[in-house]
Amino acid sequence: MSLLLTVALYLAIPPVPAQEPVTCWRYQALSNLYTPPLAADMTPAPGQEILICDSEARRLRCIDATGAPCWEYDGKWTKRLVSAPALSNPGADGLRRIAIANGDGSLTCLCAATGTLLWRREPGPVEWGGALWMPGPAEKEQTVVVATETTGVHAFSEGGDLLWHLSETQASPPLLARGRLAAGDTDGDGHFELVGTGRYGVFCASDTGHLLYAQNTGDEFPGGVALADADGDGNAEIYAASRYDAFLWRFDAASGEPAWKAPLYAPVDAYSAAAIAVGDITGDGRDEIVLGDGAGHVYAFSCTGALLWTFQTATEVHAAVSLGDVTGDGCAEVLAASGDHHLYCLDGQGRLVWRHETGLRLVSPPTLTDLDGDGQTDLLLCGSDRLLRRLTTGSRYSSTAMPWPSRGFDSCQSASSLGFVRPGRVQRSVTLPLYGGFEQGKIREGLEQFDSESPFYETLMSRPRGWRLAGTVETSWNITEEKKREGRCSLLVNGAGVVVSEPVPVEAFWRTAAASAYFSGGPGHARLQWQGDHGLLGETELTRTGEETGWTRLENGNIPVPSGARRLVMALASESGPVYWDGAEVTVTLQEPTRCDVLVNQAGYTTGAPKRFVAQANFEAATARYQVIQEDGPVLQEGTLVKAGRIQGCYGNDWGFQYYTGDFTGVETAGACRVRVLLDGVEFISLPFEIAPDRLWTATARAAFRFFYYQRCGMEVPGYHGACHLDDACGPDGAGQQPLWGGWHDAGDYNKYHNAPYVFGLACAYAEQRNAFDALGTEPSGFASFFDEILWGGDHARRMVMADGSAFGPITSGYGYFGPPELETDNLPGTGDERPGNPVSGADPDMHQAALARIAVLLGGKSAMAVEHAVWVETAARSLAYSLKTGRRDLLQLSTAVDLYTCTEDASYAKIAAELCEALFPPQGVESPSALHVELARRCDQALGTRLAESLAPAVLRKAEGMLENSRNPFGVYTFGPPENPNYFGTPTDTGGFHLGTNSHLLEAAGFMALAFQMEPRPEFLVFIYDQFNWVLGLNPYNVCLMEGAGSVSLPSYHHRYTFAGVKRGAVPGGVVNGITWRAVRDDRPFLDISGRDIPAFESNEVWLPHNTAFLKALAYLKTAELK
């Protein structure tokens, strides 16, 4: 597939930064693990199983996806197990069979599911070679073939019958094979051929055992062969390595004639020669040949035999390779297992991506697979330290991005990539974000902005965004409106000097670049500068190509991207002033694999509810279809996708993808499912998800509220932190100590601003669905777990109310502390290191009084937290009195008054509530009602006998209809409008500063819409609600679940201080992060920090209690709506 696509701006989703692998589990064997692990589905249990050869223990072991043993087989072998097992495809009887050869001359066949012996034969000794399976003479039959070291090649049926024997004497010198065979249809006749190496060359045999040729070079070949069509011309090639002399050879598979040989720096050995891998690692659509040698060199050759690069491991010792995408960028990396105890990951240019240390030498390369079907790539690695390791980098698994995923290529050990379906290629052009129109002054992203009081501020803001003056020559330069070719401004350089763009990272799929710029005035020159790891690689001058209305055009097109380029800079050189510059632009052409992410709600879908998904592809398909499939089961629904087009933010920034939407609301079959998408016949598949009754609730409700427990302050939270901040808090001057331990850490920091808003929100959610929340568990206090958590936060909010009814100020020590919370202070009041609050009194108490009054109603007269019910009531009343006295008369005062009337039946509170109702719900109606308006209207109607909810309904429905207009996009998410040009993330026009992702915005919208649905159950309202949950739970451009642990793919790291308290990734179960936000000022494309850094961007990756509060409120309102 070759497509041409032009995109207005740069890449929508940035490449996934490389993550070093983490260990999921280890399995301890008894002896060396020489052979590579074989991973495939062998038993009825979920996921794949793994075969390993416990060498000196002489046991074949089957391990499940969790690292637990399934079975072991003791074949009474008399030699160690160093020959790799081969697994058949299911036969006519449904069985998968394992064949394993041994140096004692045996070939053993086992049932893969149980490890029971099926048969054993004695063809001859095999040490470092092995058996392979290939199609048999009859349909659905398979043949197992083994090349021996002394007696030639033998083929057996599934049942163990000898089909043929190619004697070693059929060739001269005799066929003595130490390495693996390869099998594939090399001539297109529908029959497999077998190729391998004898001691001095290569040979080929038919599937009936006839020797077709033996090509001897006289060099010694200690390993096996790889069979491939590297150049894609339809003709198969054989690749093999010799050690005396040291060459990589390419032979024509049809004739055996050598096509070329490339010298190696050192000889190969049996380990490295057995691991020749062929696949596209540069992204150019043609395969490279990759191998190691016995001295730690890793080589990449082009299909023409040209050496592209070499890499040297830390120690001069053997290396063996496999190929596959382990970074998630769509391009295969080289995985080199080394005798120096390390697994190396190299990119397509031979640069080190990461290095993972093990205990002893590694003989075989890792096997790459998705072991448990979670959509993430697993690296299975065997070592001489007796360990099988399951590693992961968290990257997405794609079979088309695994050109050579194991030493033997596949579980049959065919060592052949013939028939491997390469991904299609998309060619597209993107314009880099150089800001070469010079329309904007300097922009500073992030919290800290330029100091407007600085004496240099005006000068700084006159300089163009994204550009700087090179060198030390003081030259006047600034954006100006005096003269421009287009737009509003141009760049004026008033003297000799060079202005350069900010460096742009060069991506793996760049092929060519084209650049242009315009100048007016004194002589000017422009060039592209290509920078590598060690400085400037080269420069490309732009040439003068024409004049137009006083402007000279400089340009250069079709510039090849140099090998090793890491960054690109445009330089504009002025010989003398004044020189005006405008229209500086660089466009790059990319050629990348076709890609489509099938985006689903990873937490699952509820039966009877809307079920939508989105396909996000980097190409436009002529045909687009989908199937909803059960795991290992039938197709539940199929249909045609709706083409939704492209997404552009309000500033014209294209997201880089074509979008297609699908709806499977009609699927009601419970169970594990996936969505399969077919774009022009190419298959893409989603992550797994569950369909079940009440699935959204059961998958998320407990985790969402349990998150608050993990955020507790003032007590030990086992597995997260010790008892902390027991000395909270003092006043801003260190005086005025108050007993304000407890509550919750607000976010990924340890600050406690005011917990009261979360207490109030949780209490409202609890009142909405008390029975459902009660069913989620009970605590030793006797209260339901959910209510118990409310009481923990509520008790802190109660103590935050001062004697005059006002609130103590936010408790914070800032953002500089990164460590365990229990070490931030000494936890002893009055010692001088207490965290301060400001002010000691006089802070806004509105949320406190509303939260405490809600709790008083929910307690129903009971005591809690060793506090009498009357104290809860009195504190709320005292705070209400303070607010009314200071002129506060809003919704929170109404909430407090009506709740106090409910608990006390004191008519004075009814009078206050009635007066507030009259002011807050005027006869002409509420212009823009909130969820709190609706919730309070219902509460007042119940307590006071009003009919506020009925009068409020028209305004609520009008607002809901307007919200629908702002959600008309492929994802159905609620944007900041307007409908005709939506701003998805509230992206600003000209200044940076504090901003967060949109999860609370979306979840609060879902909650409001659920209340509207309760008033009038329109189907489109329900779709809107689920669309917001879908985005948070994985149906977003990053295919990442934004609630930790609720989906298959979570963030690689969180902005949380718990990271430095020993919590891996800073991951707190159930935590909802700030969410996806804007990329940059005037750049309304999505951003989520997937770098995996210890401290990722807080804007997107920090958990915060308001998000979980909004999630639970929306969930409760939705449950009520669906019950109605």
C-alpha cells in the first residue's frame, strides 16, 4: 500500500519515548537456559504459554503467562537440552505438537497441551540445530523435519512415521548440519523447500526429500540460515554467516548461487550464526539483514550487501539478535542478547536505546509477543543465570511491526519470513512548527511566565517565537509590522547576523525535506543545518529561485535526510541590515507504516447502554469495515464504519489522522470482546474489553472512591507511606498550632488546600446512590466503605472550621519536596517544622459548612469519628452563620440551610432556605443552571415542598442541547466550542501559564447531562454521557486509560510524590489524572506525557481529587438515570 497524504502541520501524536524494560516476573529454572523461549497458545487457559529448555537439568518446561508452571517433561535425555523445540500448528485432530531434538540422537514429540509423550524416534544427534514443522503431503497434515550432525535430514509425519531421509552421502562433502534449517515456498509452486547449511556451504531439498542443490564455498558455516525476500522482488534469498573466513552471505534460493558476501569484523560462533534476522528496521520499505558475531559486533546490512552500521557491545563476546518494535513508534528495533550479561536495544540507525542487565551471559535473543493479550509487547528472555524473564516496555504490540520476533522467526521454527505481511506504507508531507511567519513574540510554556517587570521584557517580547540569534554579535532583531510579505508581521534583522530556529527532532520516518524562505533588503542567505549526536553533520544551502513584489525567494527541495541526523535547524543569515525575513518554512516527507488504533473504552461496556468506538488511522481507506468479536469466539456484529474525516483544532492544527466511528450498541452478549477493523482489507484490532450488565459501575466505582484512601494524610497507608504530617498545621508565622492532621493529599503533591469540596461532592454522590455504594463494602466502623471515606475527609473539614465559623487557610509547603510524606516533617507539633496554613482564620468556609451539613443528614443522628452528631450539626450551623453575616448568600448556603432543616426541623433554617430559594431560583428562571442547581432543587422540593426542579427543567434541557452541539466530533467529547470551530482543550491564543487536562471538564459535563437525562430520557443525552466516560477510560487519541488500573494500558508514569516513597510509576489505583491537554499556545492538538519520566508533566499526568469526585458524581447520577 502506498498512499500520499499532505498534512498542514507537524505530527499529531509525538513518538513514544523509549522506555527501559521492567520485569513483570521471573521464573527460576534449575540450570542454564540456552535456547530461546517459544511462546504460543498451547493450552485451554487464557493467554500464551512458554516453552523453555532447562538444559543441564534435561527438562522441557511449559510456563503460563503469569510465570507459573503448567507442566514439565523429563525425556530421560542423556545429553543437555540445547536444541530449540518446535511447535506445530493445530492438526486435523486439534492437537498442537512439540518436537525437540537432542544430542543423544533422539527426536521427541509431545502433546503441547499436557506435555505427554506421543512418540520418540532416533534420527541422529542434534546439538545447536533443531527441528522444524512445515506443511505435510496432505491437507491439514504437518511434517517435522530435523537435520542431524551425522546422518543427514529426516522427515516424520505427525504420528511419527518416517516420510523420507536425505542421507548425508547424497552430497559431497557429506551433509553434516550443525545449524537450524529453514522452510518456505521459495519458487512459488505451492510446495515448501528446505534450506540449510552443511559444514562448507548451503543446500536445498524438496518437501519430498530430494536434494535440489548443494553450494559449497569452502568456508565454515557453524550456524543455520534465514530465508527471506529482503528486496521485495518476489525471489527468495538465503542468508548465512561463515566464520573461516568471516562473511555474511546472500545466496539465491532458487539456484544456490552466491549473490554477494560482506566481510565481518570478527568470526561468528554457533550462538550468533544461529540468529540472523531479516526485517525493515529503517522504515524505508526494504529489509535489512542484522546479525552479531563472536566479538560483540552487531551489524546491519542493506539487502544489497552494503554495511549500514555496526554497534559494539561493552565486552567482546557473542551477540544474537531478534527484531521488533519495543518502543511503540511503529519501527522495529534490534534486540541484541550478549554474552556480557546485557540485552541491548538499538534503533534502526544502530544507536543504543537502552541496555538491560541480567545475571550471567545471554546466548539466545528475546522472543517478542503479546503474552496475555493485553495489547502490550512482552520480551521473553532466557539466560545462563537460570532465569526466564518476562519484560515489558509498556509499548503497544503490533504483529506487523515484528519482522523477526524470535530466533527461529515463528513457533514452527521455520526461520523464514516469506509470506510475512509487511505493513503498508504511507507517504505524507508535514510542515514543521518553525513559526517562520514571525507573527508572534516569545512564548513561554508552563507555569512560570516572563517577568513583565524585567527591564528586558519589552525587548524579549519583540523577538519572534521559536527563533534566536546565533553567536555573540550584538545585532538588532525583532518582529515588525513595517513590512511583510504575508500576514501581519515579518522579522527585521538590522545588521549582520544569523537567526536560527529552535532545533526540531528528526524522526525515524523522515525521508526528504524541502525548505523555503523570503527576504527583502540587504543580502540574505538561508540554509538547513543537520545536527547529529556529536555536532553538525552538514548544511544544505537554499538557492535563489525568483523575485516577487520586492521579496527574494530562497528554496531547496527533495533534500535527503542524512544518516545519523538527530535535529534540524533553519538558519537565516543577513550580511548587512536591514533585512526583512518572512515565510520561512520547512516541509518534510515521511514514509511510515500504515497505522490504525482501534480505540475503545478499556474498562468495558454496559449491556443496554451505548457502545461506541473510534478508529484512528494515518491513511484514508476506500473501504472501512468492522467486526465485534468475542475472544476466541464468534463474530457478534459487523458493519461499515462511518467516515468522520480529520480533526483540526480551532487554530487549524491537524491532528494527523483520519477518523472512523462505529456503534455496536446492539451487542448484548456478555464476555470479553475486541473490535476488529478492516481498512482496505488490512486488519487492525482493539485492546480487549468486557461487555457485562452494569459494567461501567462494577469496573470503576470501588476503584474511584478507594483512591481517596490511598491519598489519606495523617495515618499510615500500607504499601504507600507511613503516618505523615501528624503535626499539621501552624499559622503562616509558625504560631497558632491547630490539630489539622488527617484529610487527604490533594493531588500528586502532599498539600491539603481545602478537602471540603471533595467531601461535599462525595456526599452528594453517596446520597444519590446510597444503596449501590453501600454494596461495595463495610468498614470496622460499621459504616459502608464509601461513607467511611467521606467521614475521614469530613472530620478534617470539621476541624478546619474555626471558632468564628470561618475556615483555616490552605495547608501547603509548596511543590519542592519530593520524598516520602512521613519524612517531610517530624510529625511532632510545636517543633518548628510544621506545615503552615494561611490564614489562620477568615478563609472561605462555604464548602465546609455544606459538606458538614450533608454528612449530618447522612448520619441520621448517629455519631461518627468519635464525634457526636450534634457537633457535626453545630459546626455546620456556626459556619453558616459566619457566611450569612459576611454577606455570602449562594447555593452552598442554601445547601447548608436545607440540610440543617432536614436534620433539626428548626424552622429558622427553613426560613433561610426559602429566602435563598427565592433569590437563587427567580421566577424568570436560571440562565445557565449547574448540576448543583438541579441537585439542590430536588432537595428543596423534598424538604420544603417547593417545585423548583419542575421550573428548572426547561433551562437544564436548553443547556444540555447546547452541550450536544459542542460535542459533535468523532469522539463525542464536550469541547470548549464553538461548534463550527471547536477548541478541544481550551487552548489559549497568545500566552502560556497554568493549565490542566480536561478530565474534570468532561466528567462534570457527563454529570450534568445525566441529571438532564433524569428529567427527560433522550437517547442522545445518554450517548453524550458515555462518550465522556469513554474518553477518560481509553477511547482517546493516545489509547490510554486515564484512570489507573481500570484499563489495559495505563500511563507509564504519574506526576506523584509517591514515586519517591517507593510506589512504582507513582501509580495510585483508581486515580484519575488531569487528562489530555493542549500541545502549545495556539496549538490545539492533544498532549499526554508518555515519556515515562519520574516526574512527568503535571498538566496531564497528575492525579487530583476533583477528578475522582466528578467521576463518582457522574457515575451516581448516571446510575439513577438508567434505573429510571
